[in-house]
Amino acid sequence: MPSKTPVTSAAHRRVEWKVLDRALAPYDTDSLIVLLQAALTSPDCQRLADHLLLMLTRVLRTPPRTGTSASAEDLPRLVEAVVRAAPGRGVVTGRHPSGLRPGVRHLLAGEHLLVHPGQLAHPLFVLRSLQLTALAVDEPLSTATGFGIGDVLELALRLTDQALSALSPVWPEPVTGDSEEQVACRLTPAEVDAATAIATADPSDLVPACQHPQRAARALAWLTRPVKDLPLRYHPDAPLLGPVLALTAHGRRLPVPAGAATDALAPAAGRLLGLLPPNQLPAAETRLQELTVSRLAQLLGLDHIPARTGPVCRLTSPTHRYDIAVVSALADGRLGARVEEGRAALADTPPGRGRLVVYGGPRFLGRELIRDTALLHVEELAEILHAADGDPTLTALFLLELTEHPGVHGVAYDDALDAWTAWHHHATLLLPGPDSDDVVYVPAAPHDEVWERAADHAATDRVLTAAGLPAVREFRHARHTPPEAGASGTHTDLEHHTDDGTLLIRTSTVPPVAIVAIPSHHPGALLDADGMAAFADSLRPPLTTLAPVTTHATLPDGMPLVLEVTVTDQPHQPPATEMTPADETRDAGERLLLRAGADPAAARIGLVIDPPLLAAFNGDGQRGHDILGMLVHDLITQVRTGRDAGPGTDADTFTTAWNTAHPVLRLAGTTHSWPATAPAYTLPRTPHLHARALRTAAAAVRRARVPAGSWRGADALRPGGPAEQLLHALENALAEQLRAHQPALLGELARQVNAAWAQRTRSLTEAAVNLAAPWAENWTAEAGRRQTDAVTATSALHLLLQQALITAPTGARPVDVLAVAELVALAELVLDSGITAVAAARRLHDVSLDIDPAGVFTLTAGSEGASASTTEPRGGEHLGFDLGAYRRARQQRMIAAAVGAEPELLDASTLLAVPPVRTETPFAAPVLPSGSQLAQADRLLRQQWGCGLDALGAVLATASDWPTSEHGTATVTVEDLVAESAAWSGLPGDHLRAAVGRLRLHPGNAASTTEHAYTEVERRTRPLTHPLITDGEDLLVLPWLAHASREAYAASLDDGRLPHPELPDPVDKALTRHRQQLDQRLESDVREAARAAGLPHRFRLLEKTAAQLGVPGLTGEIDLMVADPDTGRLWVIEAKNPTRAVAVHALQQHIKKFTTRYRDKLLAKAATVAQYADHAAAACGATAERPWRVLPLMVTRTIEPAAFLADPRIPYTTADHLTTVLTHPTDPEPGWIPAPAATP
């Protein structure tokens, strides 16, 4: 492994020995050895390891002497002397020293031993690679030399473990506030005292603890050298002591410092491999190759590996677009040749796929220039996968970044992990730009992130190790979770998924607890992987935040408590010999048979959740929570009793505290008409994908020769200007990307759309149910995030699916998960840019556009340093519409509605049914009151389209329940869909056929002549309104899209409209009249709100009536006027229920209409009322004579976009919040009123 110190010269090696000898002369030899061993094992002296080791070797080479006993207070003077004596030795190295305090361990021979990093860049890589190498070579090596690499490794680790175990308990707390570059070397008397036990201890004392003592003894003899025989020539790429674990000096054998033991491993292994008999080398290299391939297969989750690996073993990733050649080498000098063989084996890899050579063995490549093939040691790849939380997408994207390196000749680095760290943290290594012959150099990372990651998990590993569980790095998914309020320590979530099942572990370090959960593997089970993960997540907080519970779960000897949870589909049965008491019948009371147990010796408790126990969590979940609390207390008590740990918390105190927590599980099911199959949506979305999309966009901008520069407002938006050129470049790039893929892209996009809607529907329903629960505050942020992510995913996929119908994929680019994910990232960029630019062009807000010569651009709403206009927009002025605030307000309203809802939940028997209960529902035509405008609209629809609302609903319902393939979609003919719809609904076939025609999305109606049509919603044919996707002569049926479409049509109809953009004009007019009837309901709701406020009011004050009451000159009727004698407020309220606008075009028209037709008229009415305030108040029934403040207020059914203008001029609220607004003591500011709390 490369050293962390810089390259040196002869001047660096020169030592003024007289200076050093004078400093050492006063002190006793043994005390100096103890002091220096303590310093070399101290976390506060790591930067001075070279100087301290030089000083120790000088002491050992000098004849022993008596004198003053060296103490911790003498160390600074000695350090100052050795630095003056050897000024060329490195102090501040390229990387920050790897920290000792966390206590990083390595698993060897069944023990987790403490590791000192030494001077190595990646010490853990050395240990892991040598451990794998030992499996390949130790058998022939032991025959030839009497010991193997594994014995050397074990001796070194036992030596470091002994030293660190002795000193780490007395290390002082780190000094905070020091500069990172400050060089310190401080030691405490306690550290010196602790070092006495190990500084001069004979290393042979470690031999009996080794797996093979005799081999270990021979290895120790081989690794022992007289200190006087060592050259001690300083070189940054080799340890000062070389392959040595013990030194003989002064007539005794002494251990090398812990760091030097780690540094000795690589040279010792290299020298030992040179002793391998030549006739044994081929067989050993074959074994190493097999082990490397097997290790790689384990990392990638491969079920099958080639029976004969050969010198070069080729593997492929069919879903993540890269090919692998696996090689390995033992002999010195062979690695480079083997790597080139691997590179040659990948020469036929088609363009667009990553190339990776994975190599195994004891050596690591250093500085490399990557052109077409990435090179990684198998342990480097393991660490990359671990850092990526097991996500293969990140690994694939990293390999593509290295091997494609668009715009440059290659990527150079000193360390492969530096390249990964930089790419992982910054999402890219390469800034977009034109092609050049430059090479990108990746600078060294400031820390060894492998060590840092192990240090982060060290505390968790101690819990896992003590509990007999695998260490963190053995899990493919590992992440820290912030502790709940009231908890401390480190919380870690671990998951491992295989074909055999899923293992979930949730740990805490305070108290030391490990929850081990194994979910059900049955499809549709409530406690599947997601359900059991939620249960385990909820089980940890009571154990870590409630003091009486935490006290009971904390064992005095520090042993972690392990709580194992499994699930069964069969109810527990009592033993056949169990007798029912004579005075009790079988159905008396609520007896619940539980299967649970405790193992005090292992500090383990376990319980099996069966259907009756699961049913106890139905409803509010409290009964099951109570039962579980009593059970957990009893099981922990058994463990404490068996371990003589005292009684702990008494049952009453424990259960009282336990029951203050939210239930750990709550079964909440609702009746729905979801499709039978719910495909998983697994499309990745990471900053790295967005960086690639930005690079694609930048290249398109350069190709289109969009000018570079900075523009603001109208200057950016002029016809043919930079914003328009930018959008055309992005739209063309998206079309080109789609066209370049194979025709299979359309089907894959359809599958992803369907899966995304399944995820969106199920996820938001889960959030809604939890928002209605007592723990709603825990779900507020999560619900908002889910909604934002879901809308982003479905919107981008809709754009791609529709564009793929217009621009048919006809290219050769393969279709895989990365291809679709990159297209989605590009579609998100196009959508965001288009909406921002078009909204600015419509004068909704200002815009800033910056385009770099490399093609990188930023297009943002608003203008830096510009202030919004506070007057009516004229000419080029904008409205200052805050789209972000409008969306956030709508999201908060959705969350508030869910919090206040009371969903009707299913009973336990229905919930626990496996498979889930699905009941066929007979067709029911929409009930349209005779003579209503809705019935009129339906009649006109039949005349114009040949089908009514019933046929549209029947086709959508049939499509949403259509049987599908394993991918969740189906290909059907029009006639099959019509026939199935007719068989279920009994409607005429010609009506259903017409409905299918109106719901089809095909190239003819997918295209639009409107510029930037993807920014439209109301006026555009789109997948949500036309969910039957044309595929040649057939239809692609996407059940979840059909279900979402059916919900959208139903919601629109409830709002008095239909979302179909081709709606005939007579139908639209009939729906408008129907909507006017809905407006009357709003006025009634507003009147009820005034009554609920208990304030004098006047409803529907007509102009003529107002004049008679002393308020002449009104320009129209007042919907509601409310007088508040206590505050002197006289509210003039307008109630409006306008059609909701979504897209930019509709928003602009809506705001223009609303402000001129409704808002300005309300202001005029309020001004008139202000002139005759006393008469107006009297008209409301207020008798008090006092000054009145006239306040205009706009009340709508939904959140009004006009409330989010830069100058809204009046306050806005919704009918459901009107009572609170009227009774709140504070006058509202103009704009949207966020639901204020009611006055107590």
C-alpha cells in the first residue's frame, strides 16, 4: 500500500545523533522504552510517529543505562529534540492520521481484534487482502516454511490488540478547538502507567492464544530481529523496521510498537511469498483466482459463477451496463501483466458499457491513468459497494464515469478510492465541456474513508460482536439513524437481502440493544420486509428513550440485549396436555397464547408473532402494544435473573412507561379498488444521474450554439432569445436520446410508469393513514417528501412515454435500468427548465439565465437583487408569482386534511387474510340526478362522443383490474378490452369501443403543435387522461395508470369538470352550469362559518338592499359581511370557487381573470363599505357604535394562486378555515393565510 508521507531525499534521512543523544542521556532506559511505547500508541502523537520510532530505536541501540525515570512531562522536551535532530522527517502528512479512539477492529480467527492503522493509506485493505491471500497460499507455505501469512497476520493483530486494549481505556478526551494542522504530542501519566504492562512484554506470550501456536511460534522467530542488525534507513515507501514484529535488545525480546506491527505486514507477506516453492506457485495462483471470483460473486450477489475460472474470468452485469474481467497475482511483478490480460479480455465490450478489471492478491495498484478500463482490487470494490449502501447503480455509474470520461483523454489518480470518494461526494469527476486531450487528475482525499467508515461503525460493531452477530461490513445495507428525542448513543439500521429471505437488525449503543427481525416471505403478508422494518424501527424508541424501560434493558455487565422477532402465518396451538380450569370455559376472557423465550446466558429474548397477536394491533394498536410491553418486561426479567443482574424495573413502572409511547405497530387497512399486482418501483434517482443529465444537456447547448452570457427578465425571454434557444436545445436532446434507444424502450417506459403509479398510490395512502394517527407529527415531513418525489417521478415518466410515441425509439442503444434512469433525470431537467422559462414568459415571475461557454446553465425564477413590483404589472413587469410557496401551501393543506381525517379501517380478520381479500364489485353506473346539469352533460357526451360517463368508467375500471405479466403490464387488443368491459358492465359494445377510442394515447394525439407542450396540463392530451397506450395494433394496459386516471376523472367530476382536453363545447358549458351549483354550496359553507364564529353577519347583501340600509354605490352583491364589535373589524367577504389551474398557461389566465374580475371588485366593494361603515355594521346586526376597520377577505374552496403574487393586496383563506380567521385576534396580512390556531 502507498505510504502517507511524501517522497524524501538524503537530506530528509540525515539525523544529528548528538542532539538526540544529549536529550536522552539523563533518563533511565526502561522508562524511556515505556514512555515511547505509550507515545507511539497514543492518538495524540500519531503525526510524530516517524520521530518517536526513530527515538525508540536509538534507545534500544544504545547500551542500557540508569538515570532519571522519564515521565509524561518529559515527552515534549524529547519531541522537540528529536524534531531538531531529524528535521526532514514528515510530520504533517498528505492525509489526516486515521483515528485510534473509535476502536476499529478486524475479525480474525473468530475474534474481533483492535487495529492500529500504522502509516498505511488503507490499513484495512491490507488486512483483508492478506486474509484472502492466506487462504490461497498458507497450505504450501506452511509445508515449506512451517507457518503461513495467516500466522503472521494473527500475531500482528494480537500485538496491536494487546497494546490498544491496555492503553485505550486511559486515553484522555481529545482536545477541541485546535487547528487541524496543529502538531501535538501530549501524554498523561495514566497512559505511561498503562504502557508498563506491554512495553517490554515478550511477544511470545501472545503465541498460546493463536489458532496454531506452533506455527505462530515459528512465525514469531522469523519476525524477530536484533535491533543492531536493522539498517533503519528512512524511506517513505517502506517501514523503518521492515518485516519485524519483535526486537532483541539489551538481552531480551521486545514487541515493536502497535503501528509498526501493522506496517510490517505487507513487507512480511511479500518476503514470505518469495519463499513459496516454484512448483507450488501455479496451484496457489489458481486457488487465489477462485477465491477472488468467489469473493466478487458474494459482493455482487451472483448465484452462479463459472466452474473453471481460468487466469481471466469474465462476468457481466446485464442490468447495469458493465463487464468485468477477474484476475489475480501472487508473484512479485506479475500483477501488471495479469491486469493487462484482463483489459485485453474486455476489448470486445460494446460502446456504452463500462469495463472493469477486478484483481485479487496481496498487492494494490497505485497511480493510474484510466482510459477505457477501470481497475479495482476486489477489496476496493467491496468498500465501494459498502459505501454505496449496496446500490449497484452507483457502482455502475462510477465505472461509466471513469471509462467514458467524456470531454477528456482520461482520469488520473494516485489511489482508486480517492476517485470514488470525489465522485461519490460531488456527483461527478468531470465538468461538462468540449472534447480535449486533457487528463483530469483526482487529488488525494484528506482522510482514509475506509477507516473513517469503520470508525463510524465501531461502536455498533462492539454491540454486534458481543451479541454474536456479523459486523456491519457484512451487511449490504447499513446506515446510521439519528436517535429519537431523549435517546443517546448510535443507532444503526442493517439489512441483508438474499433469495433465501431478509434479515433486519436495528441496533443501539445506549443501551446496547440489537433487534433482530426476520420478516415473512409470503406474498401479501403484513409483516413482509417493509412491514417488519417498520415494526423494528418502532420497537427501538421505547427501549432507548423511556428511562424505566432503558434501565431494565441495560445489563450491568454491558452485555447487549438481543431481541429476536419472527413471524408465523399459523396461530400458536396450546400443548395437547393443557387443561382448561374447571371454572373457565375456552372462550372466557381474552386469553392469548404467546410463543416467546429467553436465553439468559446469551442475553437473548425472542418472540414469534402469530395472527392472533398481530390482530391485537388492529385499530389504534394499543392492546397489542400493552401485551408486547408486558411480554418484553417478563422476558428481560428472565434474562436478568439468569445472569444475576438484579430485578431491574418493576412491572408496573415498566408498563406505565411503555404505554406512554406510541404503539409499536398499528394495523390499518382500508377498502380500495387497487390493481391486484403492485410492481416495485426501483428506478434509481441520485445526484450522479442528474450530473450526467446536466452533461448531456450542456453538450446539446454547445451543439445548438446557444450563446453564452447572463440575462435577466425580458432580455432572456425575447422571441428567438437565449431562453427559447435553450429550451429548443434541451427538447431536441431529449428526442435524440429517445430515438437512439432500441424499440423496447416504449415497453420499458410503460412498465416504469405503471410501477411509479403503484408506488405513488400505495405510499401516499400509507402516509395518509399515519397522518390520521396519534404520531402524525412523525410523518409530516415524510408525507411531504413522498408527495414531491412521487409527482416528480410520474411527471418525468409521462413526458418520456408520450415523447416515445412521438419520437419512436429506432436506435441500437440497449434498454436497461440505467438507460431509463438517465432519461428520467434528463426529462426532469427539461420539465423544470421549461416550466420556469414558460412561466416567466407568461409574466408570472422574473427569471435569471446564465449560460457558460461549456454549455452549463442555470435557469431560475427570480432575479438576483431585483425587487418585486408592488404595482399592477405593465409592459414587461411580472406578477411575482411564487410557485414554490403555492405548491408548499397545497402540500400543507393535503397533510392537514389527512391529519384531520378519520379513515374507515378494516377489521383484523380481513387484514390478516392471505392472500388479501379481493371481492368482485358489480358494475354501478354513475347516479346522475334527473334534470341536473350533470345529467345534461352526460347526455351531450353520448351525442358528441358516442359514449357517456358510465362507459368511460367501465373501461378504466376494467383496465385497472386487468391480469398482467410479472412486470405488471399487459398487451391486449381493443376488442378484448371492449369484450371484457361489456361482460362486466353490460354496456353496449359500441359505447365501450368509443370510450376506448377516447382514452387511447397514440402518435396522432400525443403530438402537439403548441410550443413547449409538455408544460401544459389542461389543454394537453397526456397519459393521465389517455391511459391506454397504443402499441402497434394493440394496447398497452397499465393497471395503476388506469386506476390513477379513473381517480382523476372522478375527482374532476366532483369539481364540476372533466380533464379531457378534447371535451365538446356543449358538454363544457353544461359542466360550467353544474359548477355554478357547486358555488352555491360554497356560499352556504361560508354562511355556516360565520354562524360558527358567533359574530353578527349579513349574507348575500344585494346592491338594492344595501342602498336601502344606507350603503349606496355597491358595484355588486356582497356574499358575506361580518361585524366583530370586540375588535372593530368589519369583514367584506367574497366567496369564489374557480376552476383549479395547474399548468403555467392556465395559471396565468386564471390569475389574470381572478385579479381583475374578483379581487379588484372586492376591493371596490370594501372601499364603498368603508365610507358607510356604521350603516354596514348595523346591516349585520351590530348595535355598538365604534370606529370600524373594513377588511376585505377572499374565501375559496381550494388554495387560490392569486394569494401568492408579490402584491396580493387582500388576504385569502379557504372556507374550512374561515371561522378561525374571523375569531383570530390578529388582522391577517395580504396573501395566503396559513391555517392559524383558533383563539382559546
